[in-house]
Amino acid sequence: MKLEDPRLFRHFAWINGEWSHSLSGREQPVYNPDDNSLLGYIPLLEPEQIDHAVDAAEQALAGWRRIRADRRAALLMAWYQQLLDHRSDLATLLVNEQGKPRREAEGEVDYAASFIRWFAEEAVRINGETLSVQIDGTLPGTIKEPVGVCALITPWNFPLAMITRKAAAALAAGCSVLVKPANETPYSALALAELAERAGLPAGVFNVITGEPEAVCAQLCSEPRIRALSFTGSTRVGKLLLAQCAASVKRVSLELGGNAPFVVAPDVDVDEAAAAAVDARFQTSGQDCLAANRIMVHQQIYDAFIEAFSARVRELRVGPGDCPDSDIGPLIHRDAVEKANALVDDALSRGARLVHGDQRQAPGDNYFMPTLLAGVTPEMRVWQEESFAPIAIVAAWQDDDEVIAQANATEYGLAAYLWTHDRRRVWRYIRELEFGMVAVNSVKMTGPTVPFGGIKQSGLGREGGRTGIDEYLNTRYFCLGGLPGPSVTGA
């Protein structure tokens, strides 16, 4: 892996403004998912080193929270500029450790940077309010203050953006942070630490810790000095972390799994809808919580849609992320491929029809060829589970009541898509689809201004937008007495 600035490729944790190795010398290898070649190692920190990181964050918090908001904003803007200045190298790191195609990697760098800029601008808009007087001779009001030290646990599918969406909000609020990146993709996080130092963020404000996930997460959840925890990942792990945080009553925000429906109404252009469905299903090689997991097409246009959709799926190019023609890269590891095979086998055994997908053509062990299954039904695993693979499933529907009920029949409630030009249908589905985000006639729905998050078992809280910073703020009330007030008689 060649970088214009080799100093961005770091193999150590970042604690209190210093690069740190494991006291015991324990390390974990990191591989390129394209060919399983060794990229490097990361230290597996010991519990006392995690304690030291919490110490550093706690000490840094005292000064960071007192820095004027506009000065915090200026430091964040300097960090934002560092990301833009090193866009190419950051994308190269993403291609090598995550496997996503180059243009997607470059898009993620831009996406990650946008959160830093947004929350830098929000830092100066953290305001309390004056309340109406209910007690004579008083002035009541509220102030907003940073919640404290925050632990941020991030996934491997968006190694840059999931960090900045959390960290920029926390830092703008005046909190210090400990970032625990996924062990599969640690180098993007460590590059962010390098760039944060160059931007002038004080030591201890932004820390990156690496280690054995289960042990580190348990320690972060049980640590009483950590006052907030934000996690993006599976619903199963999110539930465990939520339970572990209960003992210290932490502020917890969770962005968990999805099972997004993509509902296609009979009034649309079939080719247009098919093109959109391909984009919605196969983004990030299907390894995306927003990916359209269940494509539901009206019976009137079902056959035409299958034909148009399958033609576009056949055009997808599979290959390494550094190949400019690649649309689909490798999955993160072989276990993901095995799960994808199991989901397809289960569906076929239950009567689904394989329209496209020959796994014998896969260019490597971690690749899964784009697959299209028709005639999928709700009892199949691929309908119920988040596949996190380039598997598209299509089912037919006839009645609006029926399809809304089917779309909502899941424990997840992150995102949904609707393709229609019927205004009455638009308003009905927006209100009745039980998902935190609904995109109508658009595949793209995210950005720094968006309150990203789900309902049901897809999470708690929101990231991004004006509400994103509230996850890292406490609202405190005051009642200022001793003021002149009217005399009240005859009460």
C-alpha cells in the first residue's frame, strides 16, 4: 500500500497524544479482504492501558469543555481541512482495509469530512433558554453542558464516517472521546488521530484504543467515568452493550441493524425503479445497514421489473477496490461469504428462484457474486435477516394494506424506500411505514444535516443534524431567586 504521506499508516493506539503499543506485546494482524494479504498489526491493549486512556480523557475534559465554542469550532474546521488535504491517502486506506471500490472510498472521505464541518458550525449554536416565570422574584432557565467522557464504538463497513459522525458531535459539545474502531479496519481511525493532532486538538481529547473487542467494550461499559456510549453495529451486540451500561446509567445511543423494504408501486417507470433498486441494494457491496434488503414490486409490473433489474445486476463488475472498473468489492471476511451462501441455500430450498448469481465466478475467497432471487417469501431467512451481502430478493404484492403490513413485519425499523408518483400513496406510506427514515423516489437519504437513526430494535437516539449534538449534552435547569417581583394579594 503506497501513500503520499506514509505517516498516516499507524500501527499503534493513540492515547493522550502519544502512540502506544501493548504492554504485553500482544498484537492482532489486519488483512486486506481482497486477497487476505497482511496489512500490518495493531496492539491488543491491556486493561490498565484502557484505564490510562480514560484518565487522559477525563483530564483533558476539564480544559476542553471550558474552551470557547468558537475556538473549539476552529479546531474542528482545521481537522476537517486535514481530511480534505489527505483525501487520496484516506481513500487508499479504506480500499485496502475495508475493500470498497475506490470511488466509494473517496465518497466516504467526503462524507466523513462533512460531519466535522457540520458539527464545527453547530458548536457555536449550543444555547440554553430563558423560561417563563412561575415563581415570583425568580428568573428560571436552562444551560447545556457536555455530558463528559464518551466512548465511541464503530463498525468496519464505514470506518471513517461512523467515527466522525459521532466524534465531531461529541467534541463540538465539549466532550472528550475514546474511539474503539473495529479490529478489521483500525487504520482509518488511527489516521484520523494523526490528522487530529496536526489540526491542533489537545492531547487526551481524541483517543483511539485497540484491543480484544469483547473485553474492551465490557471495560468501557462498566467504567463509571465514561458518561456516554455510542455504538454502531448489530442489534445483538447493541443489546448486550445496553445491558452492560445499565449499572452506571450511561447515556447510550445505538445505531443498529436494518431490514429495509424497497416498495415499488405500479405507476412508476420500470427501468427507472430497477436502476434505483440496484443502487439501493448493492451499495458498499451490500454491506450497508441502509441497503434495500426486501424489494417488493407490484404484481402488475413484477415480471418487467425482474427483467430490467436482472439486466442491470448482470452489468455489475466485481473486483478489487483499487480497480477503477469495480462496482462490487470483496466482503469483509470469509465468514460473511459463508453466511451469504447459507441464506441463498435456505431460500432456494424453500422455493425461491435463482435469477442470477454464479459463485463459481468469484475472483477470490472473500468475494460473493451479485445474486438475484425471485419469488422470495417471508418465512425464508434472507427475508428476515440482514444479509450484509450483494444478495437482492424480490417479491410481488397486490394490495397497499398488505405490503405495508409485510414491510413493517420486522423487528428492525431503520430505513425504508418507496418508489411511486402517487401523492396519496406517498403521504400514506410516510405515515404508516414503521421506520426512522423513509426515502421516496430517492436512493440517497443521508448527510450531515440528517437526524440519522431508527426505531424499534434498530436503535436509540439520532446522529447528525441538529439533534445529533444533543446526544452529548446535558440540559441543566436553574432558578435564579432574589429578584424584585410583584406583590400578590388575595391569592
